[in-house]
Amino acid sequence: MFNVFAYLLSATCVFTFSSCSDDDEAQSADQPGQQELIAQMLDEVRDITAAYHDYDAAMEAGWDTQLSECVAHPELGGMGYHYARMEYLDGRVNHLEPQILLYAPDEDGNMIFVGVEYVVPFEILSPEADPPMLFFHQYHQNEMQGIWALHVWTEKENPSGPFLDWNPEVSCD
């Protein structure tokens, strides 16, 4: 089973100082109909997470395990705080069941919902296996965390791309 205690212990240091590879995520969605299907799936994610613009509603709904402090890279941007719904960390790959909600502080310190992250622990899907896919994009490996991961910027546009880890529009300041 996914070792949540190891994840919690190391999340702040690892997320703060490691850069995840975005090379694996740069696949193009150029097959006929893929862009439309991706847009539809993203709209569905926005619909099911709409209530979580209210941080307290997200906590009450089960995304109540803080996995990291606010994560930022000095040059690439931020990810924000990671809040997990622990029962979803079971290997599921379903766009309607993100494992993690991402929040970033605004200038007043309020938590602003910026996106989601999909995670499959290596204990469930070996790092030697083919990567899971959602939105026609492969998850990438985060070896330091022992997970497959896919960030999706559903609420805060990412000028670098909606499926890349770091968002230059997200800050922890």
C-alpha cells in the first residue's frame, strides 16, 4: 500500500527542490477528435470540482490530507499546496476522481483552487510498467515520491501547458 507517512514526511523537501520531467507529458493530441474529447473531459473535471473553489467544502468532501507545504520552483513557477483524498490513492485512473486538489494562496493568504493532480503509487503500478494515461497524456514518474503523476491546471491557466507540472502563474508568495 502507498506509504502516506513517507510521502508526507518527504513531500515538502522533494516537491520544493526537485523538478519533475515534463518531457513525458508533452505528447500532442493531434488525432481527430482528441482535442474535443480533452476539452469535454476538462469541462467534466471542472463541473465535479466546482464546489471545491470553497476550500472548506473540499476539506469536508475528503480532500483533507495535506501532502505538502506550498510548492514552488524559483524559475518555473509553482504547484501550490497538495491536498489528497486518501481513499482515491488506490491506483484508479479516472478523470472524474482526481487524487489531489491544488491550492495556492492569494495576496491575503486565502486558498485559491488552481488545479488537480492524478497520482498512482509505484506500489500499485511499478515504475517499469507502461505509464497510465488520462487526457491522451502519459503520467510521468516522480521517482523521489515513488509515484506516477499528472498535473492538470483546470482552474488557473498555465501558459506552459495545461498538463505540465510547473505553472508560472502560481506563486507561494
